[in-house]
Amino acid sequence: MRTQLLAVVVIPVVTALVLGGLRVGSAVRNAQDVDNARRLVRVVDKGTALLQKIEDERDLTALYVAEGRTGDTSRIGTQRSKTDAALAQVRAEAAHVHGTTNSVLATQLAVLDAFGPKTASLRHSVTRSAMRWPTVVDAYTGLITELTDALRLLAPDIAGQTLVMRAGTLETFAQATEKASQRRALLGGVLAEGHFDANEAQSLTLAGRQQQALTEQFLASAPAAQRQFYEHTVTGRDVDKADTLQKQALALQDTSRPTLDADAWFDTMTRKLDLLRRIEQRLIGSAEDESSHEQRQAERSLLTASLVELLMLLLVLGVTHVLVQSIVAPLHTLRASTLDIAQHRLPEVVRLLRESTGAHLKPIEVEPTAVDSTDEIGAVARAFDDVHRDSVRLAFEQAQLRGRINTMFVNLSQRSQSLVERQLELIDRLENGEQDPDLLAGLFKLDHLATRMRRNGENLLVLAGEKAGRRWSAPVRLVDVLRAAISEIEQYQRVQLHGLVTADVDGRAVNDIVHLIAELLENATTFSSPDTEVVVTCRLLSGGGAQVGIQDNGIGMTAEDLAEANDRLLNPPVVDVAVARRMGMFVIGRLSGRHDIRVQLRGSAPHGVTAVVMLPQKLVREHEDHMDPPGLSARYDTEGRLTGWRNYDTTEHIEESAPTRRAHRTRRRGAR
């Protein structure tokens, strides 16, 4: 369906793209030309700054050579550094100009790039040779002329008539400034050398006339604002003093040693040059402003063309979207709703119903999908709502069934518990009045069978999610908890206690812990040989709590079976037929989760299984006043009353004599 819808709209979309692309392409090319022109203007601007720096280097070098190369060279070194920095800026700007399509432009940019080695070569010649200062001036002037010509040839590639005029005005005034700098160098060299002949006077006069002509040309072509700025800037005492000093120097030509000071002339002319260069900076700023203005105009044209193209596309896509969305949106909504139901809502309802006890359940309302159309898609949505509603109804009925089954478990358990308790009381009376060892042994077997029946009844309560009716309020010794658990299994004679500790267990958890350990002991004795022992160890943990280990020497379990059993202990499954076959593991998992007890099965060497029970710190506390003293164990009489204390070592074995059995039986009954 999606391919068919796209085929309907592809022709108008392609047509809009082609027409709009032609217009946008033209605007892009124009913007590129303007951007290239702006970059050329920046190259010219940076080149003008380079001209100023190299003019200053020429004049200082000429003055130094005229003085016999004996003066301070720090000013020349500083000026050379400034020239190098300005040259680096010119190269950086030239690198940004896209001149590969114009061979003339690429050649001029290459000239700018090669200007550095020529400058370095001239400096080397001045330093290593004995050339006179006029030669130095001519060499530097030739280099400046070459740079000026390269910058002039960049002007034709600058787009925009106004921008070209601004660049031409800047070039004219830069040449006038260059002539003023030549005057500073020529007269400075004459005054420093102390000789002024006719040729030098002619060069100085010619430079002055050329400067005047270029200045008049600038004033004729410059806008009124720039002419006014020039008239207000190039005036004052320094300008008049420079002209006066030049006239005085010309009057002293052909003299052996002019009396004027070279440094005074150089400083005065430098201040005048600073005023002229202020005009240059103003012209540079004007050219950059104009280039930025033209760039903004080109960008606006490009933006306008792009917006028109975008509006055309949006119009086409908008109409297409409305048509497609009317078909695709309900499908997306239906897909999202079905995924939400399948992955979140329905599993959450099932989980809540499974975790409920089944009592007082209320029917769950099913929220329909968000598709309310009456077309074929809406019909599919209604059908899925029916499926969802039936799934929730079935889960609700199953939860009710589980609730009724749990109630049945509780009733059966309570009835059997009542009968078992009556049976235990009857057996207790028979045990207390019987002296025949054989009959007493038989009664003990009946006692243990009744105890197992009571535990099975309690298992039904655990299956139903209920707690046992028996409660213990005061703390109980951990060793007595273990003894009570041992007394609840049939083969208690095979169990040995090792490493007894002096600690007590929270009374509220005593019955569940006894039940849990009894189930583990039942498994250990059932799945091991009758002639082997089951060892129960206990130790306190440094971080709090206690660890109880139950090790048998039975047939053991494979690694896969251990992993599966530990997973069942950690995550008890829902009650079903399979749980009935492994009721003990299910009960252990439920009881451990009730008190945050961790139970883990591990393989034993050479064979068998070890069950490790980690009792948390909140359930196990250190020995208190009611507990046995360290190293001693309580002694009970036949009625279960405390009669004194006895020493015990690390191993305790449950004796089989009738009095001992009766004492343990009495203690176990007290733990009910």
C-alpha cells in the first residue's frame, strides 16, 4: 500500500524539485560569487596592511644602512616580526579564496604565497652585502610594487560595481601612502648619511609630486563623506612640520652635511603617515562593509529562493500527507495499541491476577483501542478488542479458580491441623505414661509421622499464600531452631550438628525458618543412603546474620539441575500440577522470599548436595541474657524444663535413648 501511495505523488514532487532546484542553484552560484568577492576584499584588506608593515620595514632598514649599520637593530627586528605576521594573515585569507577555476586569479594568489621567500631573500641580501641605502630603498620598493600589482589584479574578480569602486579608491590611496613612505625613507637616508646630491633631491621631489597626484585622484573619485574625513584627518602641526622639514632639506642640497636631524624627520613623517593610514583603515572598513552588505543581499536572495521552493514542496507534501495520513494513521494507531496490549497491558493484568489471592476480585474493564473509524481498519480494531476482552476474562476466571482452590487448601489444612494437634496431644499423654522402651519407640515413630503430617498441612497453607497459625514472640536460640527442625523429620537420627553458635533468632520468623530447614533436611535424608550422615553446620557472618549449611552424601545433582533448582528457589513458580510434584522446593522458595532469606544449592565433593541458608542480620542477633552461656548448652528434664548447663564440643549427635528423645520432643513441641 505504501508503494502505491508513493507512486501517486512522485510526479508532482519531482516536478517541484526540478523547477525549484534550478532557481535555487542560480541563487547558490550567485551567493558563491559574492562570498568569493568578500574573501578577495579581505585579501586586499590584509594585503594593504602588509604594505604598511613592509613600508615601515623598508624605511627603518634604509635609515639603519644610511647610519653605517651601527645603530640599534631591535626596531628592525620588531618590524620584521610584524611584517611576517601580516604576511601570514594574507596567506590565510588567500587560502580561503576559491580560485581554481580562474587561472589569472590562481596566478595572483600564487604570487602572494611566494611573497614570503622573496622578502626573506631581500633581508638576507641587506644583512650580508654592503649595498648602500638607496639600493635598499629601490629593492624594497620593487617588492612593494610587485605586491601592489598582485592586489590590483584581484579587483576584476570582485563582483559588484560598488565594491569594485571601493577597492579602486582604496588602491589609489594606498599608492599615495606608499609615496609618502618613500619620502620618509629617502629624506631619512639623506639626513642620516649626511650627504644630499641632485639625484636624491630629484627622487624626493618626484615622490612628493606623485603623492600629490594620487591624493588628488583619490579626492576626485572618493565619496563626499570620505573626502570630508580626509580633510578633517590629514591636517595639523605634524603635517605642516613634515612639509616644512622637506622644504628645508631641499634648500640644503649639494651641501656636504645637512644640519637637519634624521630622527626628527623620521618621527614627524611617521606621525603624518599614521594619519594617512587612518584614512586607509576607514577605506578598508568601507570596502568590508560593502562586501558584507552584498553578501547579505545574496544570502537573502538564496533564502527567498529556498523558501519559495520549500513552500512548493510543503504544499505538495501537505496534500500528500493529508491523503496518506487518513489511511496510514489508523494503521499506526492500531499497531501501537496492539503492541501495547501484547507487551504491557495484558501481561500486567495477568501478573496482577496471578499475584492476587482470588478473594474479592472485581471484573477488569478493558480499554478499547484508539481507532474509532467505521471503515475496514476500525472493524479490525473492534475484533482485536474482542480478543483482548476474552483474554482478560479468561485470566480473571483463572484467578477466581485459584482463589477458590486456595480457600479449599486453607480449609483442608486447618481441618487436618486440628486433627493432627489432637493426635499429638494423645501421643504425648501415651508417651508420658509409658515405660516400655519398645512401645515408647513405636510412639515416637507415630509422633514423627504426625509431625510430618502437620508440616504437610502447613505446606498447603504456603501453597495458598497463607501464614501458619503458630506464632513465637520471644527470640529463640538458633541451636534450638535447628534442633526443632531436625525433630520434624523421620530420620532425625542421621543428622549431626557441627559448629554450634550462641545467637538467637527473631521469634516472628522462627516457625518459618524451622519449616524451611526441615524441608531441606527431609530432601537431604530422602535422597541419600540410609547409612550415611547429614551434617548441619552453622556459623555467624562478619557482616551480620548467620549461615546454615546442610550437606548430604547422596546421589547429587547435575549442574543443569542445580541451576534450575536455584532458579525455582529464587523465583517460585505459579502453583500448578508441576509444583505439587516438587512441593518442598516451592515451599522453601516461598518461605525464603517471605523473610529475605537466601537459599542456594551447591554440589558437594565427592558427591552429594549442600544447601546453604543465609539468614539476614535482621533475623539473627548476638547472644543475649536468656541464651546459653558461651561453651554451654541447656540441660532439660523429661518435662522439658531447664535443669542446668552442660559443656558441648563442636559436634552434637541426637541420642536415641528414650529420655533424650522425650526431652527433644518436648523442646520441639515448645517451638510450635
